[in-house]
Amino acid sequence: MRKFFQEMKADLKFRSAGPGQKLSEPARVPKEKPKAEAAPKPRQGPTDEAQMAAAAALARMELKPKAKPPSSQGAIKNQVRKELMAEAAASEKGVSADQEGPAFSDKEAAAEPSVSGIYFICPLTSAVVRKDEKEKHIREAIQSYFSVDPVAASIMGIHTFNKDREKVRVGVETMAKYLDNIYLHPEEEKYRKIKLQNKVFQERINCLEGIHRFFQSVGFETKTLPVPGQETTEEYYVLKEEMLTKLEDLKDYKEQLLSCEPLRLQLDRQLCVFKPSPEAARFELPNDFYNLTAEEIKREQRLRTEAVEKASMLRTRAMREKEEQREMRKYNYTLLRVRFPDGYLLQGTFYAREPVSVLYNFVREALRDNWLPFELLGPGGLKLTEENLAFNECGLVPSALLTLAWDAAVMSDIEASGQEQPASPLKPELLSNVQTLS
């Protein structure tokens, strides 16, 4: 390749010299004209390596968008020379421009998330389900519970499937009134029948999902009965006769109906213990942690540092506080790590709006001796003394590394007593599953 460049350079200098200019080549030009019949000395052709390089350069030029053709033969040679020099420089570095992009992307893709996502635990089935499968699992869990307790399952469905809490309250109180009338006046037949086309029934009860399965479960059946004084018929819920001997059950059903809460899956803390690591402050969070679209997340990560520095100089205090409130609402969850004095790390997933006291309890439950007093220090060494504040109010979203500090006086007393201290304050069952932070 270098030999080819030297030949090209010499050829360019030779051809570009005009009349009256001295040539840079050491060879002298003969003064007398050569004989006409003398054939010119054949010029040595380029080497195979030079031919391959030139072909590659020309191929690249053909692939590029066509531009205005060069105006001279010299411009063409300059373009070829630039292509060849670029190729030589790239080959010396051992990597081409086309390879640099994918290599950088592969490096970014190699960073694994600190957790694979947000998970929940179902109190009915004890199953662990992903965030995007939560609603589907709740319905399936309640449906399967009908085989265990149909009344409880139907009541649970009413409170869970209907999101308008005020409509649920009004409808449930109306149904409870129906049951209470039957319990207090079992001899009154009118209380044992509920007309489905009744205005109150339609406006308060029929609009709720799951109410028909409830009436069937507590002992009502659907009947078409004639309307007194008319030749038409209407549909009714009618209490079965055998239920008159189970009035106490109706009373219990009414109490369940009024006291039931929606079925809510519990956030899986995904408790992990890691060995001491210099990567403790690095977090790679999946999209589940953000209340943003994927495109907004990328933009936030790209502009975050620059925007914060610039905005802090231009905004008023009121503007900053308003933006901080808006920033807090972006996150529904947070991933927190607590570093112990021995370097071990305790990690858990939390709701962004949970109070700091939840984290204190989380750490205390992981300790071998949970009576030991301690403090948690946030980023910058700030003590988290206001345990009623939420994580997003303390700036601990969407992730944060905290430090645990023991009470100095208590630790001094323990050392003075000569008691042998365990290697780590964490429970042995947690240390048996310790991981390495990647």
C-alpha cells in the first residue's frame, strides 16, 4: 500500500509540472528528441495490492450519492488520493469507521439491568407476577377462588373490578340494605323480591360488574313474575326458601360486603444481598421503573445533567419547586441499596410514594440483631430523620445508594463488653444467597 502511494505521488508531481518548471525527480530529461521510430519504454504496472486498494476506493465512490462531477483530471486524482489515505489510516488503527458504531452499541447493550422488572405477589395464589400481567392474574385468581368460597369471591370481584370507589360504596350499601331487610323482616315476602327494572337497582347496583354472581351466590334466583294489577311480567331476584333457615348467613354476607377491600397484589421487594463492590452506585433500571414512554426515557437520560445545570441558574425558586414536584410524579417505583459498614449491600424495590419508615423496617428485618439502633444516610451524607416523608420527596427516585451508620455509643458499649461480634450483621439465610454485583 505504501509503495502504491509513493508511485501515485511521483506520478502526480510529474504530470502537474508545467512548462519552464523544474521537476522534482532526480532523473534528467534528455535534450534531444527521441527518434520517432523508437518505441516508448513500457511503464511498470501497479502491484496486485495497489490494484485491490484502488478498486476498493472506486467501489466506495460508486456507493456514495452522486455529486457534481469534478471539473478536471487533477480533481479526480485528488479524490482518489483522499480515499486511499483514509483507507490506509483506518487500516493502521485496526478498525473502520463502519465498525465503530456497532461496537459502541454492543457495549451499551452489555449493561444488564439491576433488576429484571417490577413484580408483585398475589395474596390469594402466592404467585409472583410481572407488572404487565398483574390485572390479568387478579381476574384469574378471583375466578379460581369461586370454587373455594363463591360468596367471598363475588364480593371481592365487586370491590376489585369496579374502579369508581364512590359508585362501589353506594351500590354496596344498597345491596346491604336489601339483605338487612330480609334478616330483620323474614316474614315479609316483599323484601325477598328485588325487581331488576327498579330505578334504584338500575342506577346504583346494575352498573357494577360482578353483582349478578353475588346475588346468585347468596341464595337468589332469577324469576319472571307477573306485575300486580297488570298483564305484563318482569324479572326479579327472588330469595330461595331454604335461605330463610340461614338468616345468620345473610347477616355475615352483609358484613363481608361492607368490610371487604379490593384485592391488591403486594409489591415484591426482590430483596438481594451483594458483596462489596465499586459498582454499588451504578444502577441500570428497566422501563418498568419509569412513568414515561421509552422515547421520553432516552431523552431524559441524554439531557438530564445538562438541563439541571442550566436550569439551576435561570429559574426562580418557585419555578424550581414546581418542576421538582413534576419530576417526582414521573416515577412510580424506586430501587434502593443500603451499604453496610463492612461493604455489603442490601437492595430492595419500593413504591416511590412509600415513606422512609418502610425502608427502616426493611433493613431492620434483614438484621441478625434487629434491636441494634442505626441511621440511614442519603446521597451526600444527609441523615434521613423524617421517616414520614416519601422517597420521592427525599430525592430517592428512581434509584439511590444509602449508607447505614450504627449508633456510636451502643457500638462502643458492645465492644467494651467483649462480646464477639459476627462477621456480618445480616441474617445468615441472606448471606447464604449473597450475589456479586455485575
